[in-house]
Amino acid sequence: MKNLSDMEVFARVAATGSMTEAARQLRLSPAVVSKSIKRLEEQLGTRLFQRTTRQISLTEIGRGYYERLSPVLAGFEEAQAFVEGRASAVRGRLKVSAPTSFGRLHIAPHLARFMNAHPDLELELLLTDAFVDVVGDGYDVAIRIGDLHDSSLVARRLARVRRILCATPGYLADHGTPETLLDLEHHVCLPAHNDEHWRLEGPTGPISIKPEGRLVTNSSEVIRETVLSGMGIALRSTWDIGPELSAGKLVQVLPDYESAAEVGLFAVYPSRNFLPAKVRLFIDFLARLYGPSPYWDA
């Protein structure tokens, strides 16, 4: 127990990959953090980090120690919350990653309610369409969209994500409405921003299409705006275009073909037996917010 604070410092350095960042988050000086790590290494009789002038990384033993220590520290936090009767009054910093457009549309507008309910909690929300290294980059939880069967992290499904083919009524009036998938060869298709295939399920099972188009971009929001402008047909998530579908600005094309039911919205976090209260509360908040039938599909 006397080494618990050193263990907490070690875990923060391991999660952030930086003594300076760990010191900032813990409100300690870098010198105190360095001494804490050195003291723990001496007590354990082994080196936990490899240090150079530019970076710090876990040794093999250090990584194994971190993987086993994380659930222990999470358990301490849960126990402390229980004893103090503050299971819902969490403190500290919660670091979250989320997709750019989804975070802007469906997380940011609801944060005031969550933050007001937990006034002692600091939230660091980083929006990116890249798959971040949850453990290596020190994230508490990441919100991801896709089929995560192969994920090495613990994943909790928050909602199904429907992806549908869509276009504006004006585009269809000018170019005709496709009746079959083969008809798409005669239409302007807007490929995904990440150049992924269109993976759909239809009456005969799953099918993968590689759309070819003259527009290439790394922005999902560019694809969204171009389909709204009447440029062509795109595969979009209903969370992204729900209001436009309701208003008739977009219509579904080939309704027998949608994304697979396995595609969903997930909260992923490092594999461990105990969730810190701050992570559990945030995930529960999103699960209640979206529910089994997301509001964007209403």
C-alpha cells in the first residue's frame, strides 16, 4: 500500500508514454514523477521503462506489469467511490476519442448534461476518424463505428448503425432511379472518404462493391455535402443524414440493400476486469442517450 502512489504514477506514464504529460495530468513536477518511477523500479528490482533522450517506452516486463496493475488500480478507484458514497460523483480526467462527424453531431450537443451531473470531472474529447491506440495513447474509452469482431479491446455495443444508399430527388429525376445494383454502373457514385468498399446485405446475402468515381477526398463531410448537392449516389449512415431523409432532401436508393446488422456504434476500452467509475458512467450515459432504437432513426 505504501507504494500505491508510485504505482499510480507508473500507470499514468505507461498510458501517456510521457513523463511530462503524466506529470501535467497528475499535477506533479516531472522530477517527482521521475523519482517515483525510479523508486518503484528499485523496489521491484527491474527496469520498467526504456529511456532515451527523446522518448520513453515500456520494457517487456513493464508492459506485463502495466497490464496486471491496471485492473488493480481500477478496483481501488471503485472501492474508494463505494466507501465515500460517491459512485456517481467522480473526479479526475476522462480522455475520450470519437469519430469527427459523429462526435460533433451526437456527443458534443449532449455533453452539458453529463458534465453538469459530474461537476468534478474533467473531459478531454478528441475527434478523429483514425483508429487511435487506446492503451498506448492513454485513452480511457474510444467511440468507434464498424464491425469490431476482431477487436482486441473490450467493446460495448451502444446502437446499431444503418448505412443506406441515398441521393437527392433532383439527381434521380435527372439520371433515373437504379433498379438493381448493376444499374449503379451507369450512375455517379461517390466513393467513401477512406476508399472502403460498400459492404451491403441484400436478399441474396452480403455483397461488396468498389464504387468508382471522379471525386477523391479524405473527408467524410465532403462526401456528405456533395451527395446533398445532387452530385451522385453515396452510402451514408442514418445518424449522419437523418434530418435530410425526414425532410425529403435525400431519398433512399435500392432499399433492399443496407449495411450488415453487425455494423454498430461501440464504446471500446482496455481489457480489464474493473471499469473506473468515470468510464462506466460515461458509457452508461451514451447507452441511455441512444438506446436500442437511436433517435436519429425515429
